[in-house]
Amino acid sequence: MSLDFRILGPLELRAGGQPVHIAGSRQRTVLAMLLTSPDRVVGTDTLVKAVWNGSPPATGRTQIAICVAGLRKTFRAAGYLTEVVATAAPGYLLRAYPHRLDSHDFMGRVREAAVVTTQRRTKRAVSILSEALALWRGPALVNITSDLVHSAAARLDEERLSAYEQYTALRLELGQHRALIGELTDLVRQHPSWEQARAYLMVAYYRSGMPARGREAV
């Protein structure tokens, strides 16, 4: 049995297809920090800073240990008895294997699409990127209120936009101009400073025989 961690959207944990409740905002913040650096040690001081946004109580380090103990208890209650979060100086480490982490799945598909693209298998690359982007349920870790978590989440969101740029370029190459207009229009509204999306929207309009509409999108 493995656990299913999801950070491409609100933080979620599932076991055997069923949701697992993570008690308390502190435990969720600690888990989010560990999941954004899987298989790497996250220092206790960093976790303290993440939980209290730089203004921790004197008992901060002790309370982090309590949070980790609570997470371990939750994992055991979900049926996974092997150690998931290990103590590793100067902090803790989340062992990703054999669990599922959606950000790992996403990045793996993006890398696979890049290889397939170099092989000029454009339709296959589009299919793989579609699967990768479908893993997203909203902005990364949107339900965690921590400045450090937000910084890590922002990097994931940038990877999502980069993957979408590649996906869009390949679909334009396949002649899917009209199908892209609606998607790109929504993206430009959501991300008005994203110049590449605006440029792709202009191209989609132009290749669909509507250059005037494309100029309006600038």
C-alpha cells in the first residue's frame, strides 16, 4: 500500500483511494514543506520559519517535533506502517518511494514529452502534456498559509505555465488554432502579464483567419 500525496492544487492526502484528514494548519504546513522537497532534508529551523512566518514562539522547535509525530500517527492510522517522515539532522526528510506525489508525476511527464518532441512525435508529446496538465486542480498548495510554502508553490506554478507554453506551441504546430482560442483567452484574462500566452492567442486568431481579433488581444 502506498500513500497518494497531492500538492498541485489544495494539499490532499489519500490512502486506498480515500481522503485522509491532516489535523491542524501546522501539520499541513510541515507536510507541505516536506512534499516540496521530497527525499531531501528540510531543517527544523526552516520548518519553524514556515509555520510561524518568521515570528515563532520559544517552543517552536518542540512544536515542530509534535507536528511530525502527529503526521506519523496519521500515516499509521491510514494503514502505512513503514516510516514516511524520517528524522535526519538538522531536520526531517519525507521518503517519496513508494508513494505517489503528483508533482513527481507531472515533472516526469513533462520530461517524457520533451524527449518525444525531439523525436518529432508531436501528437504523442501533446497527449503526454495533456496528461501532465490534467494533474493540476488549481494553484499549487493554495490552501496553505505560509510565505515559504507560497514561494515553493510559485516555482511549481511556473513549471505549469512553462509546460502549457510547450503544449500550446505543439498544438499550434498541429493546426489546432481555433480550438486554442477559448483556452488562451481565459489564460490571458487570468494572467494578464503572461506575454507568451498573449502572443500565442494572436497567432491562433491569425491562423484562424481573424487577424483583427488577434490585434485586439494585444
